[in-house]
Amino acid sequence: MSIRHGLLALLERGQMYGYQLRAAFEESTGSTWPLNIGQVYTTLSRLERDGLVRPLPESEAGQRPYEITDAGRADLALWFATPISRTDRPRDELAIKLALALTTPGVDVRSVVQAQRSATMRTLQELTRLKYGSDRPEDMPWRLVLDSMVFQAEAEVRWLDHCESSLVRHQPNGPTTHPPRPPDPGATDGARWVDEEARR
Amino acid sequence: MSGMDDAVLELRAVHRTHGSGPAAVHALRGVSLVVRPGELVAVMGPSGSGKSTLLALAGGLDRPTRGDVRVEGQPLGALDRRGLAQLRRRRIGYIFQQLNLLGSLSALENVALPLELDGVGGRRARAAALAALTEVGLPALGDRFPDQLSGGQQQRVAIARALVGERRLVLADEPTGALDSQTGEAVLHLLRRRVDTGAAGILVTHEARHAGWADRVVFLRDGVLVDTTAPLGSVEQLLSGSDR
């Protein structure tokens, strides 16, 4: 998601100035996505340039509120109506790291897997603790954000478990480290591993 | 924290071997673990890593080949069969996937059963059972028989039976079994709440989302503890990110 659409959604509730927007944004994401005020103003000025928000007269305290325009509403409606594509998300560094660990001499892949599992598990504990502490009705949006992160972390742990059991089957009694090997002109080790998994 | 004195459960270099000679299976190999009041520890690991063996030893359902298991400072190895059975009934609660509720007894009678077996008078046992059923949110269903309850309600009755009285060690083995995710979550919520009031708990699970309820997660592999997550900070620390 973009900060842009987050701010538009907040302005749909009513006019707000920069600091209010920042506070409301952090509240609705349960502080999981901290914004600095600079990001808020940069985004607001781009939204203004594109005609999606318009500035209102400054208040006596010197704060300038913004309101959403009709074009902004249309843009927001389109965002809500359009599913987020997985290909729009950043590449998964962890998957790439494990694939590289498999083909890099001297790397103990099971240790890499376990270190990640322990860290992700710890994140899961933190998220669950936060969820446990927020059971008021008004915490609902925040709980949904937390649940999403819980399920993503869970999926990562399951995938790591899967990687580990695949490794065990791949090299039942062998060393957990790959000995240095000459380059294979065909498939990489990682690709071969995936191939063999697929054939099972 | 004052040494090991306040530990509810302590495993000291515990080994458990099944069979002998070349066919011997080493289910646990030198596992040490301390669980204190207010602490829920999740045990994770692949099938055959020793999770269930660890739980059986912690609950006095099995004895170690080598090493020492203590519950509230009491070495289980020093107890005879009767002493062990008594400790199990009074101090340890078990929550299994298999509920083992008796179909001919009402929910209240099922929950009161461990106390009555232990010689607690009928009226006192029933009062404690009602308190336990209230704790799991079923104060009004004590008269129902297991087949008149939903799966989730039956699981709650089984939990009430595990928590009834003054058990300070709660052992759970995949307690959410076949329950849907909301009902499963409610089970973990109950376990967490009992631990927060001063019990110690062990939760064996292969589900990361369930292990997330624990204060500490330990990983078993081939009978050895290979890793432990760092202890959690307070919610305030988590929110401010200052515990990292």
C-alpha cells in the first residue's frame, strides 16, 4: 500500500492537517508503520499537485488543513476496488537468501533456517502479545492488521519447516554444509533441489 | 528471580531411551528446561523430535532413563507410584487433543472427578468444578452430558478438568486439535489466562500461530533442545520498539 492512499482514506473522514494525519495513520496501523512528518507533507504536496486533495486556509494556530477532492475520492474508490497484486510487492529477500545459502560453499543451511525461524517465531510472540492486549471493540481495525502480520509470520515459519524437512530428505545422513564444488554448467543446486522436490 | 527455588517445573539433563543396544531409540538426549510461575513455554519441533516424550516426563507419565525431573522442587524420581499419582491429580493439569471425557458423567461431574478421586468431599469438589467451568465460560452447562455439547464446549470442559483445584503446572499437547481457528484461539486464551494468574505451562504444538502465545519457544530436534527465542518485553516496550 502507498502512504498516498492511506492519507486519502483518512481525509475521506474529514479535513485534517499534517500532524493529525500522521497520528491517525499510525493509530490505524497500530504504530506498525511509523511515518515522519516530512513524509506526510511530501505526500500531501504530491496529492495536491495531482488534484486529489486541496489545502484550506490556515487556522489561527498556523495549521493548514487539507480536504479530499472529487478526483481524490475517485482515486480512493479505485484503490479499494483493485486487488493488490503479489508482483507489486518487494521481492522476498529470505527466499533469495536461502536459495543462495544452498549454493554457497561452507554455509550451514539448517542454521540459516533455524536462525530465521527463531526470529520469526519471536515476532509472532510479540504480535500475539499485542493482540492479547487489545480486545476492546474499538481495537478491531488494529487487531485485523495484527492478524494479517500473524498469518504472514506463520506462513513463513511453515515454509521454513518445509525447507528443513526437504533438506533432511535431500541429504538424510550427509553433512549439513555443502562442500565446495565445481560450477555446474546445467541447473544450479537450488534449482535442482526444487526440481527434485517437484518430482516427488 | 531467585535461583531454581521458584521453578514449577525443572528438567535436569534428562535422557529418555526406548529399547537398548543397536535398536535403542534416543527420544531425549540431555534436555534441561526450567519453567517458572507465570511462564508459558511452547515446545516446537518436527515429528519424532521428542516433544511428546518431554511432556510425558514433565507430567510424571513416564520416567527418564537418566537425569532428574522436579515439580515444585519435588524430584519425581523419589516418589513411589502412589505418591506420583497423587502429585499428578493435585498439581498437574493435562490438556490433550483426545479429550477423554466420560460420557456417562455430566460436564460438572467430569470436572469434579480428579478431585473426588483424590478424596475431596462431594460438595467441595462440585464447588471447585463449578468455579473451573465458570473460568472457561460454561457456568450454565454443568448438567449437560458430553454428547449434548459442541466440540468446542467439550474441549472447554476438558480444560476445566485440567485446571480444577490448585494445579500449578498445566501441560497441553496440541490442545486445539480439530477445532476451528476461533475456537482454537479461545482455548489458548484460557491457557494463557491461567498461566498469567501464576501457573506454569508447557504447550507442545507444531503450529507457529499457537506457539505465539508463549513467553518462550524452545525448539527440539532429534531429542536435543537446539534453540530458544529471546524473552519477550512488555507491551509498552514492544510498541516503542525499545526492547530490540
